[in-house]
Amino acid sequence: MLKTKELFKRAFKARCPHCGEGRLFQSRFRLEESCDECGLVFRREHGAETGAMYTSAVITELFAALLCGVMFLFTDWSVARGLSVGVPLVGLFALYTYPFAMSFWVAVEYWTDLHNGEAWTEPSKEQR
């Protein structure tokens, strides 16, 4: 059975969690429908990316809280200046990290379904 560490390493590299060869993304924010190498379907149902959105939101909120703390403790900026710097930084951070959250969530779904014995976790090229 595939080791958890290897599965998440593949996700961080934006590769298929099953075979490690196929790409996860068509473009920066567009997930492939399935793996070109093994045929694993990445989005099996409508709303499958909801977990990625929540993951991204949590990571972004933690970054925003850290940034607010740093600005409060280490600058004497006004609220307006803090917002004019902080809001764009948080927005850019969210855009940068969302693909990682999507990759992570595909791996989480695969890992949980693999351990639950779901049939989709053993794809073949014929399924495509």
C-alpha cells in the first residue's frame, strides 16, 4: 500500500496521488479531470473542491492573523496604511497558495478513500 508520506509528497509536486506521474493541473487554477498516465479521476463529484476552498481559507486566515500581529507589534502604521499594505498581501498569498490547497485536498480525498476501500482508488487506463 502507498505510504502516506509519499502520497502527500506527490501532491506537493502537483502530481497524481495514485501513480505520481500525471499532472494535477491544466493551468494554475484548473484541475485536470483525470490523470493522463493512470486514469484516476480527480473530481469525482460536484463540489469535490469544497475542502480545498476551506483549506485555503484557513491557511489564508492564519497568514492574515500573523501579518496583523507583525504589523501591530513592529510598525507604527495607521489603520489605513496597514490595510493598504495588508489586504493586497493577503490576496496575493491566497492566490499563491490555492493550488497547493487543491493538490493537498485531492491527496486527502484519495488517502481517505484508499483506506475505506473505495473502488475509484484503483484506476486503470481502460476506465478513461
